[in-house]
Amino acid sequence: MTPWKTVTFAMNTVLAPVFGRTLNPQSATEAEKLLTSSLSNIESIWLKGDAKFLLGNLGPSIADLSLACEIMQSQLWYDKDRERILGPHPKILRWVENVKNATDPYFEEVHGVLYRTKAMLHSPQSPASKNFSKL
């Protein structure tokens, strides 16, 4: 996964207004292209066949945890963007679930901040909420 592209996409589709910045659709489009390419590579190279974890390992490695955390940042995206970008990658979605299940309850506990942030961003009081209808 190209480092920070999930955050770059989130910043330019959701987060920028929270930080007093304007959305940058061009940066979001570029980040989406890199994300799509990276997700395809992960599926075809690192999750070959029915691999439960990266490289066919029997349990999650630090690489699984690191990459799964990067992909979990997509929780900040709008649901329609998350479905469009991650939906075509069922191996990725299954793999993230495998990592979650293998590290239960800690994985969900650590990522709770993402779920709370998403709820805050989607609240009517959020600076980002004005931009929801534009996307």
C-alpha cells in the first residue's frame, strides 16, 4: 500500500474542512488511483489463493497489523467511497476481518477512535457536514 494514501484520500474528501482547509478533488482522485492499484497488488501478490493472512501465514504478522490499520483509515471515508474503492476487493475485506478476528478484542478497541471520529464527522454540527452533499 502506498503510504498514507488512505489518509490523503480522507483529507481531500472529508477531513480538510475540519482543519480549515479546502477539499482538493484532484489530490483525492490521484490518491484513489494509487489506492486502487495498491489494493489490486495486495490481492494478487500478498493474498494469493485463499490466504488468510499476508504471504499465507497461519497468523497475523506485524505486516498484517500495519497494513490492516492503514486500510482501516478508510472508516473515515464516506460510505459510498468506501464501497466503490474497497468493494471490488473481497479478498482485502475478508483479510481485514481475519486480522480483526485474530486480534479480538484489541483490534476493535484500538480502532474505536476511527468509528467515533466518523460519527463526529457525519454529525450536523461538523464543519465537514456542509460538504457531504457535494460529494
